[in-house]
Amino acid sequence: MIKFKSSEITPEKIYKNRRNFIKNLGLATGSLYLSTTSYGLSSSTDENELRNQITAYNDITTYNNYYEFGTQKADPHKNSENFKTDPWSVTIEGAVQKKITLSMDDINKLFATEERVYRLRCVEGWSMVIPWNGFPLKNLLSKVEPLGKAKFISFETIYDPEQMVGQRYPILKWPYVEGLRIDEAMHPLTFMVTGLYGKDLPNQNGSPIRLMVPWKYGFKSAKAIVKIKFLEKMPKSSWMIASPREYGFYSNVNPNVDHPRWSQATERVIGTGIWTPRIKTLMFNGYADEVAQLYSGMDLKKYF
């Protein structure tokens, strides 16, 4: 896993130059190889190159799932423009020795920012490769002392229907809630995001702070988080409540377990053009070497 200090974050213009990017950053981040940007692809581009190319900033910030701001892909970019994220705080509570609340100023002072390039795979069948900025979730969780009975962690998005137009409608049970097992949350790959492409995190991408769990479908990575809670029992996420047959608690990227309404075996790479073939989806989104042991002995069709 390549890690970067804040001073080493690569400017956007370098991301758009394949040779300079690879020369300056090296080839790998975890099990992911970094490649060219989303444009200038030829008919000879192979599947591995498609899978690993960095997605253009414009695509990352204008094609989003964020139902708090609308159900169409362009809605979050349009409807979140005036979303106010200052002041902001995150509370950690539940089965802990002492509840704490940290402002974003506290968080920015406490945790050094690093950069990680992670693949984002959406349950709808599309994917991006994004240079995220932030810090490991385990660093934040270490600020509290969980009780021995705590087995799970939930993440809750802000509830503000005045600003979040989508929350005015019963699309999901608001506020948005997601969850992880503690060992998943403490895994080194699990990341709290505060920016992307070396810039502040845009509102439509989950500003000011969101979760990123790269081996799970994108909806597991809750945005605009205000509360983290240690729990004894598995929490029911918003999508589990909305459609338990379609959205399980684990939601690991698994090409062998189809969504009830479509296959998960392939994916469309955003930004590569409508004529570019779909590519094969990898188990655990390509992070199997790092995370497969978390699910040893589990039936991943039952625990989907």
C-alpha cells in the first residue's frame, strides 16, 4: 500500500499524464495498478488497463449516487451546490467507555491526510477509480474505548431535509444508515475520506467526511457522516430496510452473486465511452488478497 503525506499529494494535471503519474507515484496501490486517465483509449486497450485507469475528475463529480440530493446521477452535482458543511462535527457513541464529539477542525488537526487510489464499484454495474484523500478509519475509532460487547459499527448521515431535497421524500428511511463489523471497520483498507484528487471533497461526493470501503459496493460507503455508533447487534442499513432481498448487510463485491434484477459479473467503466466493452468484475473488487480472510468459512451467497 503506497501512502502519501499531505505535501506529496499529486496535482490533477499529473493524473492526466500517464507517464509522469506512474513515474512519480510508482505502479501499485494495494492490489490495484494505476494507469491512464479516462480519455484517449484505443480499440487495443485491454481489460486490465480499463479496470485500473484513473477516472477523470469531471466524471467523478458529475455522475453520483446520493439520494439525499436526488435519484438521477446528475442531481447531486446540481442540488448540493449550496449545501453547508461548516460547522460540522462527528459523534462517536454507543457501546464505548466515553462518548466523544469531534469537529472537522479537530479531525483535520488530529489525523494526517494521505492519498489512496481505490476502485469504486456500484451495485448498479458501473465503476470508477478515484484518488481519495483522508485517513484510515481505525485511527478515528482508536479515540474511544469500545466495550467488549461491541461487535458492529453503524454510520449515520446528517438529516437535513431543508438542504437535502431528497430527504423530503420517503425514498429511503432517513437518515441514511450503514454498518460494518468491527473487524471490517478496523481493517487497514477502510478509509475516512475528506478529499479527492488532492482537493476538498465536493458536496456531491459526500463532503465534508465520508466512508470508503473499497471491497464493498459503493452504497456501503456512507456520505456526510455525523454519527458513528458501536453496537452489540448487527444494524439494519437503509437499503436493507428498503429491500432486504436485494441489499444484504455485507454487500461485498461478488461477481458470483447476482442482484435479483441484474448480473454482477461485469461492469461498465465510467468515462471510457459508450462503445467500450464491459469488463469482468473481480471478487472483492480486486482486493481479495487483503480482505478474503475476513470471510473465511462464510457462505457468501447466504451472507450477501
